[in-house]
Amino acid sequence: MKSTKLARGLFLSSSLALSCFLPTQAFAQDNVEASSSSGFYRTQVGQFTVVALSDGTVDLPMDKLLHQDAEKTKQQLAKAFLSVPTETSVNGYLIDTGNEVLLVDTGAGSLFGPTLGKITSSLQAAGYSPSDVNHILITHLHPDHVGGLAKDGQRVFENATIHAGQADLDFWLSKAQMDKAPKDSKGFFQGAMASLNPYVSADKVKGLQGDEQIVPGIKTEATHGHTPGHTSYMVSSEGQEMWVIGDLIHAGAVQFPHPETTIDFDSAPEQAKAQRLRVFSTIANSEALVAGAHLQFPGLGHLRKTQSGFHWVPENFRRLR
């Protein structure tokens, strides 16, 4: 993996930060969270109900993570009224087809600090319970996407089958791969194993070999590069489409206008860049809805092609009738 020490340790260091918060700070944060959004946003793709679920936000040093000059990154972020570290959303997406309830990614669970791990509460606020979920579609096995799968070694989604790229399962669940990985990246493997192994033991994990249909109206799209088996999902109903793109993008203010910009989290940066350009061009041409794991919550919108990149158009707030 071509990640820096900072990128490899970022997820683990966030959990250690828990001990640095004073009780009064934690109490104040709880009050702020209790008075803000409920953590879900509901929209429609044809006959399918789509619910964006917030797992919370995490501060990321984008000036150090993105593969370009740090001052250039700061200037680009400033144009979007953002600074560094950049508060970055972590989103999951529930899809209710009427016959099946599917969840794309499960957030960080307990693998991060106090600002993440809210997918289950957001799910419940939206009127669903973990037992309602039939299928969980994993974009990739990084901790902020699989951490919500298990708690205390037990399956959180007891009725769900897990679907994930076979190449990711082979890599992140391999003790041999973990043993030869640098010390400061072993936590990625440990997080994936702790999250997935309860489902592996229950024979509830299916590897995705390529592009295939999960249920009618929901297909996979191999977008390998960010990780060996990174997978996006395309939702189709009554002529409307939505792409759930996982980590094809992290910093929208930078990577939409400059999609050639890669990030330390990418296992294969050049491949990740090529996938971003390919998929974004397809989405812009089809005018499909986009759902992004790290776009500002709810992370839903459309893409327009520009001369050098793409323009992000957030979905207009809508109420369901």
C-alpha cells in the first residue's frame, strides 16, 4: 500500500483521542449533537426509498493527505469556505425497495473516536431497526465503512448477508497479509477482521467477483483502486438512477474540479484516479444521482462536466409526498 504513516495511523489515533476529552467537553458536545439534525435524510429513486444516514464527522488534515501542494489545497478549500483540518462527513445509505432493505456501508462503529459511530442511531431515527436489513453492501473494508457491522464480537445486523469485493475480503481478512504489513497499518486489518469475522463464522458473507446484480434494481460496479476490491453500487428504478460511490472521492471542494488529485488513503492512486474519471464521466452523461460516503451530509447530488473536471450540484431539499 502506498499510504503514509499519517494516513495509516489516522483511524487508530482518533480512538486514542477519547482519553483527551474532559467530561465537561464531552457533555457540551452531547448537548450540541442532541440539538442538531436527527442524522437521516429521505429521498426517492423511482419506487425505491433512499435514506442517507449520518455516522457523524471526522476532522481530516486534507492539506497533508491530498497528493498536491499543501498551500494549493488550503486555497482550494478556502474557496468553499473550508479550512484544515477539514470536517468530513461519513455517510451510509439505506435502500428500501419495498421487498428488500439494503444498507450500503455501516460507518465506523467503535473503531473511531467520539464523533463517529452513529449509523445505528440514525437508522433507528429513520424508522428502521438493524434486524430490518436483509443485505449490507460494503464499498470497501476500511474501518469507517465496516466498523458498524459488529459490537462486542456479535453481529449488529443479525438478518443481513454481507456483500463485498472478493479482492478486499482476500486482502483485509488475510492474517498473512497483516503479518507482512507495516506495523502502523495493521490496525486496518484488525478492524476489518473484528467487523467481518462474526458474519464469516455465520456463513453470511458473499464475495463479489465483478459486476453483478444483488437484487432486482441494484447492481455492482467494480471500481478497484482505492482498495483492491473497492465496489460502487448502481440503483435503478422506473428510469431513475443513483450511484453509491464509496470512496471514489474524499474532498469534494478539491477533487470535483481537479479529479486527478489523489489521496494517501488510496492503495493504488493511479488506478483510483482512473476510476474516478471514468465513473464521474458516466454519471455526468446519465444525469444520475450520486451518493458519496465523504461528501457533506447527506452527500446526495448531481455532476456536470466542466472543461477540466466536474461541478457538484447538491440535491435540492425535498419532502416526500
